[in-house]
Amino acid sequence: MRFIWMICLILIFQEGQWIGLTDFWHLRGGIAGTMNEWFEAEQHAEQAHQYYEAGQWEKALDELQRALSCNPEQSEWHFGAGLVLEELNRHEDAAAAFREAMELQPDEPDIMLHLGRCLLQLEQPAQALKILERVNELDPDCEPGYCQRILAYTQLGDHEQAHQMFYLARQIVDECPHCDHHIAQSLVQTGDLAKAIWCWEQALKLEPHYPNAYANLAKVYWQQGEYTRARSFFLRQIRATPGAPAHVQSLMDLGVLLSEMGRYGEAREKLKQALEMNPSLALARLHLGELALRHGHLDAAEAELQVSQRLDPMLEGVRLAMARVEQLRGHLSQARVLMKEECRLRNHTVVQRVEMARLMVELRMADAVVETLQPVFQMVVPQPSAQLLSNAYLSRGVAMLLLNQRDRGITDLKMALTFDNQNILAMHNLTLAYLEIGEVRRAKFWLLGAMKLQPADPALRQLRLRLLSTAFTCQLRNLWHRVMRFSRKK
């Protein structure tokens, strides 16, 4: 019987041909080697799972890559690699891993949902939307599909569709913190800040440690000018995320907020704490430079700004601050060169644009002011604060006066006062504008308004002397004209 079994093993029929004993042993060795590789791959995958459960992402990724090198046809291992890469915030690599998993398992909703989420992290909403729509075609009751589509439509600026996805998701599940978070982002973009606050508060009720919810609330309150509340929520975010990237960002944001509140010592402390955790933060260096500049420490400001520029050569605002340093040193030509370089950058904040316009006026770069401020006046959502709009109209108004467009300049200066009726500089420049065209009464009206607010201001007192001199000159001129007319009649 054993002899017959050996003959059967020797006489194997393969691909239409009988093979001999030697060929059989080679085949047997190959099968054994393949089985060993598969077994080794399974061990690596099991070890990766244990590392993943322990939060050891790098080790889990290394084990999964070893498993896939042995057997790249396992969809679940590609999917696992994508999950680990998501945890490491390597969203582009994670998306590639999920695509590999999808090629092996095309219509698996879980894989598609994670790929969609990665694409949204990479701000590729159009691609994400196609995948997420397919998820809900396969499973109309998949609430996460609608949930992520809220964010996709928000990124695309289609807020009506974002709201529709929110209501579709609510028909499946009554409450979802992720939906509340995504729709709050849409509401901020449409300017409905009160509802956005309510949604983030709901997200926190459902999930008390919802990521970045406190920071988002802080930013909305900051935008509304409620600085004390904003500070409180930034502190709560910092306590909730010790050591996380969100912790560092909140420290930096809090530093900027404290600077706006005039609490410069605390602002510097928070910015330095952020730099201790991440020394490569170019934006934190920029803000430290601005704080030093505010206190007149030009050398310290320049040192921080140079470091910031080395860390990020294209960071908006660095050249603006350096131009201010050069202006204060009296190097006006160098300041103008820096401002021209700053203007070539595009992603300035509203605050930066208003500050750029102000410095351009002081440097007599009036032509560039109008272009710099145009996006500020075109903004509908979010609406710039009244103070920013007042300062923007002030700068454009003065630029128009410098360009000898007095009517437009006077109109802008009056607009500045509609947003801030205590804008002394607008009143000062209106007085000058009316004096230049000889309308003494109107000039006097605006000067008196300014002096009521700041009676001891030396610039206003000097302007008052100029007004009196101009008024006296006008009276002499008028008297002379009357005398000449009387003499002609005789």
C-alpha cells in the first residue's frame, strides 16, 4: 500500500504532463516556502493588530508593511494600513492604502467611508463626494455617508446641499456629534454664528471631549468680539488636549487673542510655550516679532521675523512687519521694497490687509491701497468687524486724497465714521480735506467733533491753529473782495 502511495506521489500530472521525482521535490519545496511566507504574513498582521490596539502606530504600520510584502492581495491589511496612517495624520498615504483595499474589495462601504474622510482631510471634496454618494447608493441607511457629505458640500461652498445632508442624516439617527460639527462649519461660513455655537455645544453634550470643539467655539466668540469668552474656551481646549497638535495651535491662537486684548505679557508666555512644544512654528515667531515691534524693540523684532522667514519663506505678514521695522528706522525705500514683496502674496487675513493699507498710506504708496483693500470690502461672510471696516475706509479715504480724488476720499472718510463714530483720524483727515478746498465751516465741524473726544490731543490743537489761520485768511480775502467791489461801484 505504501509503495502504491509513493508511485502516486511520483507520478503527478501537471499542466498536461507527467513529472518525475526530481520535479516533484522542487514543487513540494515551492509549496512549502509559499505556505511559510503566508504563515509569516499572518503573524505580522496579528502583531500589527496588537500594536494598533495599544496605540503604537509606527510599530503597527511596520508589521502591516511586512505582512503585505509577503501577501499583497489581502484587502483587510491594506485597510488596516490606511487606519494606522490616518492615526499618524498621513492622510495622503492613508488614501493610497484605502484605494489599494478598494481595488481588491470594490464595494465595501467601510473602506469607501474612510477613503472619503481622507480626501476631505486633503481638501479634495469633489472626489470625496463621488465616493460617498456611492456609499449611500449601496446602503441608503448609512448615516456616516450623509454625515461626511455635509463636510464635502461645506468645503465646496454648497451650503444648501450641506443642510439637506444634515436633515437626511437626522432621519436615520436622531443625534450625531460629527454632523453637528460639520454643519457648524457651514453655518460659520454663511455668517450664522449663533446657530454654529449651538451646534458645537450640542456636539459637546453628546461627546464631552469632541475634538477641537472648544477651540472652534473660542474662534466664533473671538470673531464676535467676545474676547473673555473666547479666552475661556481656548483655555478649556488647552486643558482637554495636553501635548496634541490641537494643544499647540490653541496655545498660539490664545497668544494672538491675548495680544489683541492688550495682555502682552501673557501673550508672549503662551507663544513661547507653543514654541517649546514645536520650535518650527513660523507663525508663532511672527507674532512674537509683532509683540516686540509693538513695544519698540526693533532689534528683537527683526531677529524673530528673520527666524520666521527662514522657517516659512512664503508666510504672509512677515515682510509687512519687517517693513514696519524699516519704516521706524527711517529706511523708507527698503520698507517700500518689502511691501511690494508682501503684496505678491495672496492669502492675507482681513487684519493683515487693513494693516498693509495703513502702512502703504504712511509710505505714500497710495496706488496699491485700493487693490489691497478690495477683498475686504467684498467680503460678505464672515462680515469684517465694524472697527476693521472703519479703518479700511479710513486708509482708502486718505489714499484717495493723496491721489487728488477728494470727493471719493471724503466719501470714504465719512463711511469710516458710520462704522466707528469715534474714529479721530477720520475726523482729522476730513478737517484737512475741507481746509484744502476752503470749506472752513465744514472743516470746523469735524475738528470740533474730534476735539470733544480728545481735547488734549497735540495734533488736533495744531490743526485748530491751522484752521484759525485759514479762517482769518479767508475773512481778509472776503473783506478785500468787498472793498474792491465797493470801489468799482464808485
